[in-house]
Amino acid sequence: MAAGRVSLEDVRGVLRGVIDPELGASIVDLEMVDDVQVGEDGAVTIGVVLTIAGCPLRAQIRDDVRSKVSGLPGVTSVKVRFGEMDQAQRTRTMQRARRQAAARAPATAVPLNTRVVAVASGKGGVGKSSVTVNLASALAARGYTVGVLDADIWGFSVPRMLGIAGRLGAGDDGLIRPHELAVGMGRIKVVSMGFLVDDEDTAIMWRGLMLAKALEEFLVKVAWGALDYLLLDMPPGTGDVQMALARILPQTELVVVTTPAHAAQKVAVRVADMARRSYLKVLGVVENMSTFTCDHGEGYALFGRGGGQELADDLGVPLIGRVPLEPAVSAANDAGSPLSVTNPGSRAGAAFGAIAVRLSDELLPPPDMAGCSARLLVAAEEALGSPAGAAL
């Protein structure tokens, strides 16, 4: 990614992560982006053509475009102009929809309307897995269906934290079935290398390319089914797994976890840099292990102060929340019952709940699927195998 002024290549690169969830491809591949202008002052104007001028997905596409592009360094403002496809453009778009409907084989088994969030960190020991399972549980408690992919192949810990055991099985279609857990009105679907080894003490001694291949298998050969969110508990650092994710799921958005310590914050900056070089949106920062409050109500900053806010300010993203240092979090994780569900009224439980609310209501709400593209896709599917299909 360009270091100074944002380039047209930067903008188009990040727009590949804006997916039309019903037509099943990025708005770039669907030729919905007809114009990109970048001003000297960093102001970006993007022209988007819709299949129908009054498309109900208009607001969703606008918000996704703004969110992705505004995350690029050097962008000062984002304006989206809408137009309507002419007949030739609409025909090309429908041909793409028709081919995808015929193939029935998306690049991954993750539904295209799923919000994908990678929970990442620059170093180990900052509580990234704890944030993942507690956030997933809090989202499920709000009625969402949440997938959790334990992408930390070497250091898997999600099964124990969620209290799930047993090997994964496969259906008649050959796809792996994730373990499922009911939480409130929602569900969590979980896949981890921990479900594929006989003993959780077994060391996974794989090189980088094998780790990236494992991630791909978990995304392609798992029957995830309907998902509102997919949370990936990433390994620390900026290696093969992170690069593979950017290639396989370009719609992924990153939540960076850090502690209040400035040393952790400086390392976490590298993860954000990797994401932006890979055209992934950095959604925000979560500061974990924040102030510890004793029984008498006195607060102690055992790991320092300000690292989360400083990181958020450096990256130009929001500080989504601070999770206080609370022994009950670790105890609940060890017991396989995340605190965000077992004790949502605790300080840490409430913090996880607030992060889930902000994520689902403000930063990354699930898309409204009652759009015009759905009607076009249904028409394409119905036309398959019929003489009328040739006209699409």
C-alpha cells in the first residue's frame, strides 16, 4: 500500500472487500464501481451503479464503502455517488449471478452476508482468545448465530474456554460439521484444531504453509450454514495465517487486542499495518486487562494506562471498549463458561456486553437481506436449465 497519498490502486484494492451479499461477489468484480476519484487533499469520490436505482441495499453498500475506504491512511473524506446500471451492465451482472448460481460452489463455505471479524494481536498473552469467546457469547446472547474459528492452529484454546469437547464429524456431503452451542436466543458454531487431535496436550508441529492450508480447509470444507458473524481467533503476529485470511476472505475486518502497556501497543501497530497492506479494514481496538478494582472499590492500573487509546489514536480507529482485569474472567474461561454469559453484570461481563452492542448496532451490523439483488438472483436461479436462462 502506498505510504503517502492514497492511490486509485489502494481504493480499488480495499473495495474488493465490499461484498454484495446476495449476488455473491465484490462490487469491483460485479463492475458496480464505475468511477474512483482521489483528490490532492485525500478526499475520495466513488461512483457506484446499482441494478435498480431504488435498491433497498443502497444504504448498506454506501456504509460498507465508506467504512472500508475511510480506513485507508491518507483518506480525509469519502463521498459515494449512486447511479443505475444500463441494460448492458445489468445483463453482465446477471450473467455473473447466473454462473455462481449454477456452480453452487462459493470460494468458501462462509455465507456472503456474514460479517467476518478477525480478533488479532501483535503478541501473545494479551487475552485475544478470551476476548473472542466472550464477544461471541455476548453476540449469541443477543440472538445472533456466531461462528468461532480457532485460527490459532498451534495454540488452540477455544474448545476449553467454551467447554466443548469431542471430535468433529462430517456429513454425507463430505463437509465437516462444527460443534454447536446454544447461548440465550442465539447459537455458537465452533471449529478448532483442538477437535481434530486425540489429546489437547498434543503439539502441532507444522510450518507456515501448512497452517495457511489448515485455515483454508476450515473456511472451505466446513458446513458453517447460516451465520450472522464469524469471529476468527487469530494467532499472534503477522505470518502466513494472516496473509492467507486476507486472500481468502477479503471482507474481513480486524479488531486489534492490546493491553494498557505501551510495549504491547507498539507491537500491535504491526498487526494493523499488515491488515492495511492487505486491504483489510481495521475496525477498532479493544484494551484488555485494564484497571483492576479491589473489593474496597480502589482501582489499580497494574499493566499501565493509556495503551489502548494511544493505539486507537495512532490507527485512527475507535477504542471499542476496555475490559477490566478481573480474576473471574480467567476462572470462567477455565470452567468453559464465558463470563459475558454467566455473569453479565460483572465489570468485565458488562464490558464484553457493551462491545457486542457497539459492534452489532453501530460498527458492523448484519446486512438487511430484503434487497433488490435477491430478487435478481432468484430470477437467475429459476432461469437455470430453462430456455429463458439464455437471455440473462
